[in-house]
Amino acid sequence: MELDTILARLSENTGIAEPFGASHFPIYQSATFDLKKQQGNKKYDYSRSGNPTRDALSYVFTKAEEGAGTICTNTGVSAVSLLFRTVLKSGDSVLVERDCYGGTYRLLNMLREKYSIHFHFADFTDLKSIKSNLENKSINLVLCESPTNPGLKVLDLTNIAKLCSEFEVPLAVDNSLATFASQKPLELGADFSITSATKYISGHGAAVAGLITAKSEAWAKKLYKYANAEGISQSPFEAFLISLGLPTLICRMKAHEKSAIQIANYLLTRSDILEVKFPFLSNHPQYELAKQQMKICPGVITLNMVSQEKAEQFVSKTKLFGEKASFGSADSRIEQPIKISHASYPKHELDLMGIDASTIRLSIGLEHPDDLIQDIESALG
Ligand SMILES: Cc1ncc(COP(=O)(O)O)c(C=O)c1O
């Protein structure tokens, strides 16, 4: 069955028996469950360890990501943290694509300070650099996003996965931007696919949550063990809110992409913008790879404006773009990454990524693109 059909008929595809033919699966908002009243394998006792609403979301996600199991966590960051805690021990090292979410960078720094878990940055568009890191350093985990955030570099996940497997190092891909609607990291060879469900998956800006899917049952079991021990499980209400976004995910992603292409092309015509980064623009350095690897391009555009002043004018004068963290919601957003999403990066790292006060990240929402272009035009003059 195609993914669109599975998602549209969500409640029939959760692996949980629902006796009333409900059109959406229910919220089991209960802390505990009576073992005496359960038939069969008496699966549920306490909601931190297991909950039918969370299990329904986990089941669908595992199917969609083509993995062996999914852990639903309380935030996207806690899914990243769960990965680190499960895979790494003190003294271990992670190889990370330099252009990654600021919260991931903050977490890596804390793990280094407190638990001597080290990290090395590399430019993952250069496969030789990944190989030489794997050859010359003792690396225990490789982590990247593709497209990267906010630089929107597209990484060759198939060949990165081949390298990791050659060196027997697990590869984790943060798929928050592309989502499984566009690309499936596990199918391309990764061992873990992580998603901040706060973004496109939820799609309505109403919930904060994360998911991590493992390719193997062995890793899925280990992830579950740590998630339960640390108590970072997603609440049933959050799992329900997240699941509401799934039936419309694919068509929302297509609508975000369509508007973003129109807007990116308009932005290319402006003399106050030095660079427009969008993977499905033919001037993008990894355009061919992006087209081959992603079915749909997420609606995020990164810009380098002529000056900091112009960038600040853009942020403050637009009316249809909220100055908000996050991306992937129905409403459009604008930010200077150095102030919000990447505020935890020091200046020298931002310089290496080519990000400064003139950099703007736009998340194109579901408003009519003509209205968004008009808003941009009147903000920038
Ligand atoms: C790529 C990426 N991964 C993970 C996260 C963290 O997700 P959350 O905000 O749900 O904790 C973010 C948040 O912006 C992100 O952009």
C-alpha cells in the first residue's frame, strides 16, 4: 500500500485494535492500566513505559520510515539526546556535519564538558573528509542533517552510509527538515532516522515532540530501554496532536514546496539579496543530488542579504512572517539564525558556516504565495 493511503487511513494502520471504527485513534490519557482487565499479553501497566496512543504513532512512523521500531520522545532534542545516551559512553567521539541545529551543538558541548564525549565537525559534502576522519580518529557515531539547517546543503546520504558501514560506525540522520514524506534515511543506509515532530510532522505549531526510528530491532530495543529509564516518553496527548498532522503531511509538504519555489524565484530577482539557498533551485550546488534524493523539497529558504540592516528590516517589517523559532508550520516564519535557532553557536563556528547577521531563514507556510511575495516586497521596499 502506498504511504499516502496508509496516512490517510491512519486509524486503520496503527496496529492497535479500535472497536468502534473511530475515524481517528483515541487518546488514552491514563497514567496506569489495570493488568487484570487486559486480555492476551497484558502490554500496558504505566504510561511512561507504554501507552496505546503513543504506540499507535510509533507503529505508523516505523512503517513510514521502514525501520524496526520508533521511540516517541517529548521533544526533538530529547530524541537526539536519546541517541547519544544509547550509543555513546564516556570517552567516545561523534563525527558531525558542521551545519547542524544549534540545540544539537549545545547538547554536544554539554556532553563533552560533563561526560567527556567528544565531537569533531566536518563538511559532509566532502566525502573524502568524512573518510579521513573515520580513518584517522576513533569515531563511534556519525550524525548529520540533510538538507542541513540553516545552510541547506544536501548530503549524499547513500555514499555517507556506505562509508560508515565500511568503518562499522552507526549513522544517524536528523530528518526533521525533509521528513519521511520526502526521503527515508534508513532506506538510504542510515541506522537511525530522527525527526523533530514539532515541525512539518505536526504542521500546526501546536505540539513539541520528537521521534527516533532504528533500522535494527537490536538498536530499537536499546533506545526503548534508555527512553523508559530516563522518562522522556511523549505524552499521549502530544502523540495524538502529532498524529493529527500525518494524514495531510504529504499534501502539505507539496504545497510548502510549490510556494517556496515561487518565492525563491522571486527572491532571486532582488538586488538586496546576495544569495538564495533552496535545494530545488537549479543554481543550488547539490541540485542534481537534491532532485534524486528528495521527492519533495521542504519549504525552507535561506538568504544572505546585502547587509545586517537590510536583514533586520526584512524581519521587522514583514507582516505575514512571524519572528519565530522552528519551521514547517502552516504560518510563515522568518528569523536571523544567529539570534534564535543557532544562538548557541560561537561566532567563529558561524563564520565557518557562512552565517552572520545578514543571514535570514524563511519557513514558507501555507498562505497564498502571492500574498507572501507582496508582503516581502512591501517590507523590503
Ligand atoms: C534539525 C532539527 N533537529 C532537531 C530540532 C529540535 O527539535 P525540538 O525543537 O522539537 O526539540 C530542531 C529544532 O529546531 C531542528 O531544527
